Amino acid sequence: MILAPVGAGKTAMTLAAMQDMIEQGLVKRFLVLAPKRVCRDVWPVEQPKWAPRLTMALAIGTPAQRLFAVNADTHVLVTNYDNLQWLSEQKFDFDAVVFDELTRLKNPSGVRFKAFLKRLDNVNIRWGLTGSFTSNGLEDVFGQCKIVDQSLLGRSKGAFLQQYFYMNNADYNDWKPREGALEAVMRRIKPATFVLEPGEYKDQLPPLHTVEMRCDLADRTVYEQMKKDAIAQLETTDVAALTAAAAINKLQQLASGFIYDENGRAHWVGDHKFDLLDEILTENQNDNTIVVYNYKEELAELQRRYPHAKLVDNNVDKWNKGEIPLLLLHPKSAGHGLNLQHGGNKIIFLSLPWSLELYEQTVGRLHRGGQTRDVWCYVIMANKTVDERIWASLFDKRAISDVALDELKA
């Protein structure tokens, strides 16, 4: 497993190593698994730079297009995780596999995971790349290790949980790590990991400045109703949350100024975040900026206010050429592998994801090798709302990740 922060060059290192393995006769054919956008916009772009003597086929698109790529006579086949089950049923002539963004395989009980694991019995060379190994806690480590090497933490997640965790709440299957569990797990997997030391790359990156931008709700009444009674009384309708998770989601929507009803219609209660966004853009003299959204209604409002704004789809080259002043992206659609560092140095989170991995990967689109200016990351939060809880949660998860990496480097 290769653990290195966003932008540290995992793809470049891996491609160089793949070319060496092929040329030394140690591997005949590599399979690379990655998120779809990374398959399309990263591996084919980086391969000529770092492994020009390799041939590569891309298995995305229709079944016929994927099958043509699988049967092509190439050194490398690149496909996305969504195709795992389909790929498990095809000709399998790979003797090495690369898992780009290994965290996509953190769930060992998934259908795709199980189907693909059966095809790996004779694949002894397995590399997992990630910058956020413990992004959502220690429990995520098991699936990632199992797909790379089952001898690291065993074959059974149940046994793993029994050894390193205790049951906190049986009704919710909630497990908590035992004291010292994190350090013990890291010691177990250390022989199979390579950690890129920060000193090797940090001086080459410009500083990252993270700025909290605060605003107040225009009217707290609806927010407090939802928080207290799990119901929001609007002028035209009432919106209820049937579960605690749904209530948290509704509170995050209200923190952004709107709430979805049971039919998926958005009802607006305030423009506070968008007004603050206007101020930030104006103060920065409308310099090229990425705005991160989490809800479709946020995207719709962004497009209403800024008709010149573009989605990241098919606009990466134009952004990097400086031709797009406002780029809109969702963390899940653009969180991995995209190189956006050449088009600007400012990013604004209109709302936050709960996942540390998504947050760090998204910031890493700008703060990565090739960036020449200080990067400014603005996080817009509504005061005394769930925004503050999400922000604190990200820092808690960051602490877990930092401890894990320290143990692996010790």
C-alpha cells in the first residue's frame, strides 16, 4: 500500500514502477482500477509522461467498448470500480493490479468486492494507492488491507472487530476501537506499506491558507423547529424528518438557506451563504475560483446567480488554461485525481462533505504539484448550525489519520 498525500505524485511513481516491472519481465499485464473520472482524465494523460513505453487500453463506456479494451494486446488495462462485477466475469489475464483510491474498497461485504476477490487468487502483485487511509475511522482499514493482502489483518472482519474493537451499541452495530487499537493495527500492516515522508515534497508546495467565513441565519425559527421537533413549519407546507439522520440532513440544508420537502422540492428560507459568496468573489476581484456544492439546489442557485459558471465535466482543459472564471464541482464527482492546479488558486466550500477523504481530495485539486501560488480555501459556515459540527468532525477524523501515519512511519 502506498500512502501519500494528495498531489504527492502517487500516479507518477506507480507508472514508473509499472514500466520497470514490465520491462524486467516481472509482470505481463497490469490492471488499474480507479474512479471513472480518474480513469478518463488522469491515467491516459499521465502515462505518456511517466511510462511512455507502456501501452494502455481504457475500459469504460458500453459493454462492447469495454470488452474490446479487455481483449486488446496492451500492457495496462484501466477501468472503473463500477465495472468490477462485470470484469470478474471476463477473461482475466492480469498478473498485477493497482487499486487507485483504495478507499473505494473499504467495504468487504459488498457484492463487487466479493466477486472480484475471487479472481485475485493468482495475482500476487497488488498495489493500493490512497491519501486518506483512515478517512472515516479505523474500521475502514480492514477492507483495504484484505483486498491487497489477506494475511495482514485476516480474512474475517468479524474477527478483526472482536480483536481491536468493543461493541458500543448492539442495536446500531456500533463498534469503538479499544485503547491502543490504532497503534496495534498500524504495526501489523507496516511491513506492507510505503509512506511518503512529508519532508520529501512539502517544501515544493506553496502554502495552503484555510479561512473560515461565518454568516448568520436570516431567521433561526425554522432551523430551531427542525432541531427540536424534527419538523419545519413553512408558509406553504410542513417538512418532517422521520429519522435522526434525516433531521441532520435537513439541518444542513437549512444552514445553506433551503430545505427539501418530501417531494424533493426546495423551499428557500435565506440567502445568507450566497450573499457571503458574492462578497468573497468580489473581494477577490472575481479571480478564477472553484466553488464546491453538495446539494442540487445549491448548484441550481449557483447557475441562476452566475450563468457564466461551468461544471467541471469536460471543462478541465479550459479551466487549466485560465479560460473559466468560475468552476462548479461536487466532491464526489471531482474529488479524486483531477489536476486543476493550473487554472487558479482559490476554492470556496459553500457547504461541507462529512467525509474527510472527500474534503482533502477536493482541496488537493488545487494544492498539488504544479501549483505556483498560495492556495486559499474558504469554508462558508452558518453560525450555531450543524455546519460547525461537520467542520469539527472533519478535524477529529484528521487526527485519527495523522496518528495512523505517524505509527506507520515510526
